[in-house]
Amino acid sequence: MSTLSGTALDWFVSLPTGHITTFQQFSKMFVEQYIVNKAPPLVSYDMFDVRQYQGESLKDFLNRFGAQIVRLPGKDEVMFVHAFKKGVLPGPFSESLIRSHPATFAEIRRRVVAHIAAESEVSEKRGNVAQAKPHAQTRIQPQRVMEAAAGKRD
């Protein structure tokens, strides 16, 4: 009883005295009491519910999707590919998946890694672009009314 806490301890204390006679009986009653709190096991088609969130990076989505695959008992590569294609947000990577169909989830992983590397290289190049050369003034800029009036007073 010293290891129970919170609602489990409250449940145990509320049982009538002498109601539980064996540990086996206790564990059966405990499981029956809290079985509804157990998450149902994943099935393959649950992967179609895994979607990339707005603002979530492709890398984070791939990691989250892969973590769900690990929890599945059976491995259906074709279904994983379709589920990933359905879950990824529209954009350049999604379009590349539509153009050339990957056969396995491992191929998707390789393509995500290559896409991420290419994106970081492009953004790095954008950051290193030299500033444009300023244009020389070809005509005299007109004076403002206040500047002209101040010039006449002087």
C-alpha cells in the first residue's frame, strides 16, 4: 500500500476491509479499475492520422512519424509511404514526392535528409549574398518646401 498514491491510493482505501485476500485478486481488480486509461494499440491505418503541423519542420515531422512506425506491430512499407505523402504539408518536398514515387520509407528518409541539406545550403547562400551597389544620383533631388524657405532666410 505504501507504493500507491493519488487516485490509486484513494481507490484502494475505499475498498471494504477484507475484500482483497490475494495479490492476484488485487492485481485483477486494479487492472479492471484502470484499464480504460490504457491507450489502445496502434494499427497501420492510424498512420494516416499523423499530419505535419503548420510551422513544424520536415525533420521534426519525419522523427514524429518514424516514432509512430516503431510502435506498430506490423510493417507495411507501401502504406507508410502513402501515409507520409498524405501527412506532409504542401511544398517543394511534397511536390517532389508526387513527381517521383518513393518505394520505401527508407527512401523517404534519404530524400528528407537530402532536402534538408539542400534547403540549409540555399538559405546559407541567401545570407551571404553581397549587397547591391548603390546607384549614383543622376539628377539633383528637389528641395523640400521647409528647406527652401530656410535657405532664403539665410
